[in-house]
Amino acid sequence: QVQLVESGGGLVQPGGSLRLSCAASGFPFSSYEMSWLRQAPGKGLEWVSTINRDGISQGYTDSVKGRFTISRDNAKNMLYLQMNTLKPEDTAVYYCAKEANRGQGTQVTVSS
């Protein structure tokens, strides 16, 4: 059974940083590309970033390029999202995703 558990969200001021983590279990983690998605209040689900199986290749939505960094530790079955220079428009629930599966999400609020 696929389990994805996100953590690391919180309230941060504009310009601040957060590091999200996702603990994965129930499947061979190193065999799958992994993604981060987000859903802002009143909006639909948005793709944020994807990393390939060995962590060498990453992709980002334009609005986070240069500010967010996705990474993974296959030995620990962990996925990460380092978020720097956060903006109020980054406020959302962030989800770790494997194909159609995603976790319960972690809330990120960027506000002064």
C-alpha cells in the first residue's frame, strides 16, 4: 500500500525559506519519479516539480524556477522540496505525489 507522508510546512514571512519532506513507503521508491503538487485556496491542483528516479533530472513550473529545489534520498525513501524566497502566492497545501497517489498534504502559508 502506497503511503506518502508530508511534513515541514508552516507559516513563514515573504522572502523566507522552508524545507518540505515526504516519507514514502509501500512501493520501491527508487523505481519511480516523484513530484510535488500544490493547491492554493480556491484553486485547482497545480504541478510544482518532478524529479526522476535517480535524482539527476528535475523539472519545475515557471513560477518556482530558481527558488525551489527538489531532491530525493533513495536510501531513506525520502523526497524533499527546498523552498527559498517564498512569496505570498506560494501559499498552498503541498502534496508529495507518485503517479496518481498523493499524501495528505502540508500547509505552507507565506504572510507578514
